[in-house]
Amino acid sequence: MSTTSSPRTRRHQRTQQAILDAARAIISHEGVTALSMRAIAERIDYSPAGLYEYFDSKDEIIAAVCDEAFDQLTQTLRSTDPTLPPREFLRECGVNYVRFAIENTDAFLLMFTNAPLAAPPDAPAEVMLRQSPAFMVLYDAVQRCVDAGIFTPRADYDVLAMAITCWQLVHGMAMLTVTIMRTRPPDLDACRRALDVLLAGIAAQ
């Protein structure tokens, strides 16, 4: 049986993607507050009412834009050279996290300020984090370090806690780089040095 999509399906997918592209452009140039169904419709020469065939609301469009951005972040982290030794691999995952924020600043800020929660707000942190493929790349990188004998988990500081520590540092560096420190040239080597200090500390604890 053929798996080729029908012309109708392809048109639907093209229009859906055009809506998301228009939403990203509006957010990038005017901010998320300027986003509306009417503004998107005007940008792609479509009727506002017609957009509801593809998305139920503006919030659903924002969620879809954030989902795409999280997918891109995940792919960026997964592009880290897998042949690197475990500790270097984890460090370079962190560097790539910061690099993604620098190269996709509008998307990065949107992801962490407007993305809906993937789990109920009262869900355990572990449940929420394990639903994030991007976080799980860092988690798996920490696990590699444990498997190699570089990190030693404790009852009060397990692999999840180590991964959260790494995420907190790289996210903080990324957020500062694209906000309060945005007038300074990005320094990924400084990120590497900071991560080396952190990972040495985790290894020594």
C-alpha cells in the first residue's frame, strides 16, 4: 500500500507550516504580544476564520512553535560528536545548548516563557523532566559519565540530580548570554571552562 500523502494532505501541511512560519516571523520582529490570528492571516494572505481549520487558537499556534523549537534544540544536542569521551561529550552538549540559544534567541526565549507545561503543574519534577527529549540528552550524557566511573551517584545526589545541576548551569549561561549580557560577544570557550569546573566538582564530590 502506498504511503504517499494525498495532494489535499500536502496542501494542509504546507498551509499549517506557513502559519507557523508567519507566527515565528511576527514574534521575531514584533514580539509575542503582536501575535494574533488576524496578524497571521494577513501575513499569509489567508482569512482569519480559515486558520481555525488548522489551529484552534493563538495559544495552540504558540505551543506548536515552541514544540518545533524544542525539537530543534533536541537535534542540536544530539548532534554533539558521540565519539567524544563521556565527560567531554557532556561538556559539549552544554556548549551546544548555549550555542542554540545564541543562534535562535527569539525561539529560545519563547520556549521558556510561553510554552505550556507538558505535564500538570503538580506533577513530580522527574515526570516533567523525563517528558523533555532535550533534557534526556543531558541525562543520558550524565549516565555515560556514571557508567565510565567518572561520576559516582549518592542516595542524595543521583543521576537525575546531576543532570538537573548541569541543566541549571547551561540554561543560566544561555539565558544570561541572550538577555542581560547580549551586548557582549558570546564566549563559548568561557562556557567550556565553566562546565569543566562544574564537571570536575561533580566528579570529586
